[in-house]
Amino acid sequence: MTGFTGVTLGLYLGAAGVGALDAGLVIGAGLAGLALATALVATRGRASNARATLIGTTLLSAAGLAALTLSARPGLLAVAAFLGLVNGMGRDRGPAQTVEQALLANQVAAADRTALFTRYTLAQDVAGALGSWAAAVPPLLHRTLPVTAVGAHRIAFLAAALLAVFPAALYARLPRAGSGAVSLPSSPSAETRRRVGSLAGLFALDSVGGGFLAGSVLSYWFFQRFGLTGAVLGPLFFATRVLNALSYLVAERLARRIGLLRTMVFTHLPSSLILLLLPFAPSAWAAATILLVREALVQMDVPTRTSYVAAVTPPADRTFALGATGLVRNIGWATGPAGAGWAMQSLGLGAPLVLGAGLKIVYDGLLYRAFRRVRPPEELSRAGGATS
């Protein structure tokens, strides 16, 4: 449902007549709720249980989607988005993902970790691609049923809320608290806190840029600039997610050759340079082409980044490390859409795209400079084997 919400939320707000600034605030409120929930997971790990956390956040997210249908007033929509963890980013970045990643990282050997996270992220984006395609459903409902465009979006959100409940049944099969299989460790070491603090600061910068480029913001931009609806944007964002998914397979092989950090930076930086062209696209087709080229590169750092964070922290500290870095990303994403709404209203419709790309370019340079000598254990062992 994350892929669906990432596209449809912006279109719903546009159809409901919500202005750019208020739309940014609503999207940001949902991401702020995700940030708060992630913070609780990261800081209260020892008092938590993975099974309860996963089920609880799943049900809360489903309720949030349903609550979006109750009103078109921006204030009420913002409250519903915040309490319901509504993810307008279009990417699965929240407390449930933090728990899942920490559990998975401890299940495999270091040499297999990147491959595991590649498959994990690939599965997420395949599902997200299908969700993006479902953004074409509201226009179809509007054409075939006697409902307004806003009413069609509300029907779709109610259906999405029902579907969003199903993962809770899968999470219910996990062991209960006290079994020892799914506890969430805490109390990280001083070295972990120092390293994670540095990574978190850099990830925060990247995520603020990402917030300016949230899926809902991009769909709102396409709607306002070219008049595109979900009938076009659904398939377009589906294609972007397919490209994302395919890029993960390339990222894994590239990481084995040049390392995790270089893969992160050397693919992410060109994607931001390409994005700078988007505001100046003369037509909808040109803009769509630029977006597709950018999306073929931009997500290659996702499985490699997760693997890198897990690699440079001890197993007992990984829930904290993944939770803390995920938290700052959620905070950045939460502030970005509000900034994007202000930038659209004050500086021009394409301003958020330029600002977001610029922040990401700065992030890539700082990340490489700060961590180019911090290598994961498996890369050090490969280097040692090559020289022996």
C-alpha cells in the first residue's frame, strides 16, 4: 500500500483543492508520525517485542488510510496522516522496516548480507510497483461510477485500508515475547553511538532532500505542471519502481566489485544531477523520460546502505543503528514536503526539485569524504585474500 499511497495521496489532495503549502504539511505530518514510531522502536527496543510492534504498526497504518476519507479539510487530514502513519513518500521507511531489517541482518553471514537485503528490497519494490499502478484505479472509478473525483479516491483509500490489514496475519505467526527469537536489543556501545551519529547526520541531509522529492510531491508536481492524473501517473510510477527493483540486482554485483560505499555514492550522485533537468522539461513525455532515467540509478544505494550500516555495527547494536538512521531519514522526509510546499508557492513549481537534488549532491560528497576509509569486514577479508 505504500506505493499506492505515495502516488495517490498527492493526486487526492490536488483533486480536493488543497493548496501546495497545505498539501506539503499533510504529507509531512504522515512522515512525522512514521518518524515518531521509528524513534520509539529504536530507543525502547529492550522493552518492546518485534511481533507486537509489527502487528500494531500495520493496523495503525490501515486505520490511517481509512481516516483520510473522513474529510477534505487540511487540518483533519494532517491529524489523520500523523496518527495513522500515512506514508506519502512512496517508499517503505518506518518502524516495521526497522524491526524487519534488524532481524534479517542477524540471520546470515556477513558475505551474504548484501544479497539478502537486495532480495528484501527487491520484493518491497515489486510490491510497491503494483501499488503505484493501482493509482490508476480512482480515475477508472470516477469514469464508471456516479462519484466525484474526490469520492473515487476515497473509495480507493478504503479498499487500500482493507488490504493493508493482511500483513498483520503474517506477523502473527512470529513467536510471542519471551521466546528470545524476536527480541529487540538495545544499549549500544559508545563506538556504535559515535559512528551511527555521524551516519545519521549525513542521512538526515539526504532525507531532507528526499522529502522535497517525495512520491506525493512529484505526483502533485506532474498534476499541476502537465495536468496528469492517476491514469497516466500510476503506470509511470509503476515503471519507476520496476527500474528501482532491477537496479538492486546491479547494485549487489557492483558492490562486490567496488565496495558498498562507492556503490552508494557513485550511483546516487549521477541520479541527482539528472534530476536537475526535470523542472526544465518542455513536455510531459520529456519529464517522464528524465524521471525514468533518474529512477534507474537513484535507489541502488538502498540495499547497499542498509548492508553498510549493519556491517559497521555489532549484531547487538543493529536495531539501534538501523532504527536511529531510519529515524533521522523519517524526520528529514517529514520536514521536506512542507518545505516543498512552501518552495512551490513562493519560488516556483519546480523549486523543490532543484533544492532536493542540490541537497542530495552535497550529501554524496560529504558521505564519501567522511567514510571512504571505513570498510565492512567482508570487504577487508576479500582485500586480504587478494593480496595473500
